[in-house]
Amino acid sequence: MTTYVPKAVQEAMDAARVSGLKKKSRLRVAVEGGYFPVLRSWENGFSVEEEFVPQLRGLVDLYEGSRHVSQCLIVASEAEGGEMRYEFKRETAASDTAPLDFYRAPNAPVGLLGNEGAESRL
């Protein structure tokens, strides 16, 4: 028994699979002012639609909805079934605050109260 599938049927199945992945994923990749949906993501990479997304390389940003998730240095891996796969060379998580250059104790006070008006209470 052979499992031969005609090329037209295989292309239609790939297109349907890619369309389903686009609807399901909230991740987007931003590069040079353009946003492209991420079809799948895994620990060390992601995939995008091969036909409509230009060849990506270098530094890109990943977003989940409108939230900036990470900044990544990527390299193209392989194309298969309508998907172009990219691997991370480096992935840096995005943060809302600047990194601290000193140790902050967990029980440190959040702020200090001034001495203004202390003499009038005495």
C-alpha cells in the first residue's frame, strides 16, 4: 500500500494548517517597522509563514499581543510545509524597568519620610 498524496492536495493541507496556526497564535515578530504573525514557538526558536514574510535575519522583537516579550538575535534554520523556521542565537527577556546596578534588600523601605514639619509637632 502506498501513501502518495497529490501535490495539489498536499499544498491545500499545508495552507489549511498554516491558516489554523495563524489564528491560534498571539505572538508577533517585529522587524523594520513590520509585524508578522508567529505560527509556532518553542524554547529556542519560532516559525513564520514562508510565503508572505520576508527573509528575516539579525535582531528582531517578539510581542505577545501588545506586550514586548523579548529581543532576539536569530538565524534562519529551514523551510518546510509553508513555514520558515528560525533559531535563537540570543534571546533577552524584555523588562518594563531599567536594571539595577546595586543590591536592593528584600525588606528595604520603599521610600523615606522627610523631616519637614517635625519641629512644629514638638
